[in-house]
Amino acid sequence: MTDAPEDPPDTSATQEEPAMTTDHDDNPAPPEPPAPGPENLVHFNPWRDFNDAAPQIDVFGDEPDPAQIAQFMEVVFGYSDGLIPVRSFIDKGQGFDGRPHNIWIEADAAAPDKMVTFAGWAAREGAAVYVIPGTVSEPGQARAADIEQMQTVVVDLDTGDIAAARAHLARHLGPPTMVVESGGVTPEGQRKAHAWWKLTEPAEGSDIARVTRLRGDIAAKVGGDTHFRSAHQPIRVAGSVYYKNSLKTLVRIVELNADFERDLDEFVEAVTDMPPAPGVSLQPEFTHADRPAVDEVLVTPVREGAADDWSRFEGASAAIGHFIRMVHEGRLSKEAGWEGICGYNAAMLRPEWPVERLKRESERLWALHVEENGPPLVRLDSGAPSPDELPAFSLGALLDDDSPMPEDIIAPRVLTLGGLLVLGGAPKVGKSDLLISWLVHMAAGQPFLGFTPPRPLRIFYLQAEIQYHYLRERLRQIALPPDVLAAARDTFMATPKLKLLLDDEGSVRAARAIEAAFPDAPPDIICVDPIRNLFDGGPDGGGENDNTAMMFFLKDRVEVLRDHIDPDCGVILVHHTRKLSKHQVKEDPFLALSGASALRGFYTTGLILHRPDEDASERKLEIELRNGPALAPKLIDKRGGEWVEINPMNERLVRAEMGAKHDAERDRKGEVIADILDREARAGRMYTMTLFAESFENKSGLSGQTSIRERLSVLTTKGVIKFVKGEAAAELGLPTDRTKYGYLCVEFMELAVGEDVVDPETGEVFPGCVPVRPSHYKCPQTGAVLPVENPNIWVYPEGGEA
């Protein structure tokens, strides 16, 4: 039960529920109201009071708090544009009624002052003040479909152990941006509260559905009010006055963390991972105090004359409404829904209704349902066999079938006909980059990291992460061979960032886009990237961690879409992983897949991309196959812009972290030596190998002479350092040296000649330098000192520094 009031009975008798209702006690979800008429619209002007009489001060009560109203408006509407729907009406238990007043105020800097004025008038009238926590574009709009922006996620805690629920939310979702005590008190004596989380930016379009689903999911997991699944559900304004059941108090902010904002995607994942609070069950409940359960309605006969607990009209309306919802949500076809209605009529109504009346009532309720909830969703036809078409084969038939095995979509058995591949990885590990490179190679018919297509594949990349301009930028940045790009130009199709769920409507839109992209032949692969942004858990709105919701998504969304396009095409799903310890990843990396265990039992191939060492660039690709022999994990890395497979035999197995530190130290010393040589030359000094080791022993982070000579030997073998000797040294004015190597030289070296040079244009004076070009180099095979062929071109030996 909530503290929300009931509307006075001043609306039309034909209207099922009052507009912008806040009565949570009786209504499982508030209906979308018709546009208000002039009888319940009040034109609001912040400079005009609603009552010319002198205000009466109640010294024992509370007055609206302008500061708290301003804080509330900033959290709930600070980033939003448009109009804020506001409503006031008389709270219960005051002994008098009054009609509701609806206004719409602009979400701008003046909004808090206007709300303060409105709340002051409402307080004098004994009226509560509510807002819909979202904005609309036109006055008079307040339906769910009218909401254009929402920048908060809110949960109404109105029953049970509210303190425990708040602690559970803070522990799993982080501190709320704002907590408001609404004024009501539970039978146990706890104050009812609203917990608000502010988003980093307003949700728009399909993201509004994600926000309202979040509100319902949070409420379900902590025993809150699930009416907030509806976008147009209003809520009390903090700083206004609560009047109810002879109690007058302030709706007050008791916790404010104004700087705490949440990214919507990250918040969705946090809510998905949050377990239910202790004592809270997620099993759906259909029973209400004033009506029977839906399952009971469908199996209980009803006689005429109101001889039973409910009338034939009530029973028929409930049953018809149930089948209408199933059809509207795409869970039944219209034909199947009508059959269900007729079956209920024949089996449960005593006597049954005439077909004409049944059809007339069904059409009336269908029109009302469509008006309130929008156009019906179309269900894709699945290519899966119906129960009476299920095939079965004897052992003998299976053993005697010598026909060739079907060709893999991606060999070896990585993606088979009608198969499902899941690629998982932590954020920023390189999943999308690897996936795009892989898909483009498959579209070109070229092997990639040992994965081979039989021919150029037709690929549809359904992605919901990268916007159009950044998608084309990324495709240009990925280093792909020109012949691969040329071959895949027409066989790889990608969407820009989608803002939809893969529900009934989204599935239809996706199917139409795929068919339009490949009108002549269906695609070989449909790729969905990522699951989280397109996930639809079905009518119960479950998240990715719900086994039932995950199975619904896989069977009723992914498989149905695939079967509608081509039952033999392969599907690739991209998914996020959660953090596991290194030991857990080593034991079973596929436990890291976010979501329910149903996913792992459903796919034919699983791939996990992770970093064995967070400080190294190498990634490991773990592979799990259902339709083929096991494949060893692949060690891969991006070298020169391209993904390559690394021979694991070249990797350290013992003390890898310490070895990496030693490697880094050696690289640092090499860079220091090259920098010193270049800097000293610009000061007019050049060195032989021995002289350099003696001069810079224990300087600039270098070690002793022996260590320096060893690094110089390595750097000369790699071609980082070369030599100037003989005539080349004499031309630079250097003393002739009789050592084996001569003077040390690095690329782009310049030697100061001791004379100043004047810039003829600017008159600037700077030291004169001449370029130093190598005359000899160290052969990496024999160690012999050989003359360079062209001193003007610095050549690194194969395997040296690039």
C-alpha cells in the first residue's frame, strides 16, 4: 500500500481510470490519460496567486520549502528540456474533496520558482503536489508515449523494512543522488521514501523504456512500488506539503549527493547483477484483493445472474483482456487469440455469450487497449517445426547415413549451420575491434587467426554501440589488407548505433533491414553486438541474470529472428564478462560470461577474450566448441594495426612478471644511450664504444662499464647504433680512430661544428650543425663491421627496431 491519494470522482464514467493517477493501491499500472479538457486545466502564472484571500498561517504545520524544491527540480529536471507535467489534488482523510489541477511548466531556470509558487498555493488549499519525472513537448500531454526525456531512475519504498531496502540498494547500486521521505508512515512505523539516481544525461527515445524497466526491476527486487514501470507515473515533489489521514508534514530530502550521477549502461548492468533483497520473491503475483487471479479466471465457470463471485461480464472481460494482451505483445497471433476467447466463452460462461456479442466486446476492448498502449507488435513467424512435425531417427538410420557433413560457415567447426557463437570479453579489451577485423575477413573469404570461411560470406552486423561517423572512422583505422577490403565491400553490412530493443517491434525492424540489405540471398551470419544493449527479457521484464529471461531472449528473439531470415544462417552474439580472479579464469574462463547460466548451455561455440597479464598487450582467446573437437586457446595481439597469432612457445612460463620488468629496464637503457649520443653530438662530442662506457658509467640511470658495453653490443646488432670511421670520420673533423668500430652514430644525428649560423630571414643565431651519416654497420649474422651501401638511408636488419 502506498501513501498516494485517490482522485475525486469527477472524470467521465466511460473512462476506465483517472488521468495521471497516483492511486497505487488499486491499479497495477496507471493508464495513459486522454488530453485534459478545460474542466481540469489551470493556467499557471508564477506572478498570479490562485487565491486572493489573505493566507492563513498554521503555526503547527509545515510550509513548502523553496530550497528543497529547488534541489529536487535540479536532480529530476536539471538536464532536461521541454515541459514538466505537474498536478495537485486534495489528499485523503481531510474531510473535503476538490478537483485536481494540472499545469505544465517549462524545464528552465525559472522552473523552481514556479514550482515554489504552485506548492504554496497547493499548501493553502490542502492539496498535494506531484510531477511526472519526465518532460513532454506540448501542454496537455501526459501519456507514457508523450514522455520525451527522463534523467532519473526512482524507486518508491512504501512497504516492509524500508531501512533494510535502502541499505540493500546503497550496497549494490551505490548511494542514491537523493532520498526523499514522502510523508507517509508504514504500519511498522517506518517512514516511506523515494530513492533517486540521477543519470549523466537525459534518456530519450528507446532509452526511456530502459529507464522505466529499470524502475520496475529495482522495485521488484526490494519490494517497492512496481507502478513506476509506467513512464507517466507521477510522484510527490520534495519540499511540498503532505496532507493525508489528518497528518500534515513536509515531503523532505533526507539525503543529497548532488554530484553522484550514473551512466545508464553501467546502471543497467548494476541493477541486473543486484540480487533480490532478503525476503523478497521475484515470482509474479496476479492476485489482488478485489479480483481473482488470471489463472483462476480462465478455469472457473461463471453463471448468469451473478450467482458466483464475479459476473459473466467480469469473467468475460478479464479473459478477453488476457488474450488481447497476449496478442498485442506478439505472444499470440490474432487467430490464436480469437480461438482462446471463443474457447473460454464455450467452456466457462453458463450460458455462453452469442458470438456477435463476444466479437463486439473483443473489438471494443481491443480498441481501448491499442489507444492506451500503442499499435500492436507483429510476431515474426518462426521456421521451427510445430510439435506434430518433430523429426525422429532410429539408431540404424543415423549409422547408415553416409552423406557428407554440411560445410562449416567458419572452420574448423567454429560456426556451423544454424549455430550460435558467443564472444565475451571485458569492456575495452578489444572485442569490437577484433570482431570487425574477423567479420571483414570472413566477408572477403579470407582466413583470420586460423578461422577459415569456405567462400566470401554475407554478413549483417547489427550493432548498438558505435555511432555512424565513429563506425566509419574505426573501419578506416583498422589495418586491413587492401585486397580484403576490396573483396568485402558489398558482402559486409553494418548498422550504426541502434536505439531499440530486440523485442517484437525491434525484431520486425531488424528483419526488414536484413532482408533489404540482402534481397537476393539471405546472409550467412547475423551478428548482434552487444547483447546488453538489445536485450529483451520478455513480458515479465527479467534481466540478463534471469535464466527464464535469457532463455526467452535466445529462443523467442534470437532464434525466431534467425529462423525467419534463414534457419541455416549462423548467429554471433557479443557479450560482456564480469571480473573473476586469475585462478577462476584459469580454471574455467567461461564462468566470466555475464548473465544466466542458460546462455552457456545454449550456444554451440563460446569465445572469451581476456588479458592474462594486465600490463601486457597480448590477449588470450579461449575457445569452447559443442560441435567439434576442442581447440587450443590462441594467444593474439595487435601488431602494426593487424591482429596476429603469437606462438605460445615464445612466451615466458616462469616469473613472467619479473622478466617483463627486466625487458622494460633493458629497453629504457637502450633509449637512454641513444638519447645521450644524440645530445652529446649536438654539443660537439662523439664517442667510441669504450670511451662512452667509461664516460657514462653510473650516470643517467646506466650501470657499470660492462653493462653499458653489453647494451651497446646489442644495440649495434639490432641496427639502432651504427658507426662512423675512416674517411667519413675525417670529413667531420674527428681524429682518426684505429678501433674496430669507430665512432658511435644514431639515426638523425647532427654534430656541432663550432660556428654560429645566422638565419638570413629572422636574424636568429644558433649553433651550426652538420648531419652525421653512418659509414659502417655491424652484420647481425657474423658480427663483422661492413660498409653501408647508402649512408642516407638508415636500414634496420630484419627483426631489429622499426
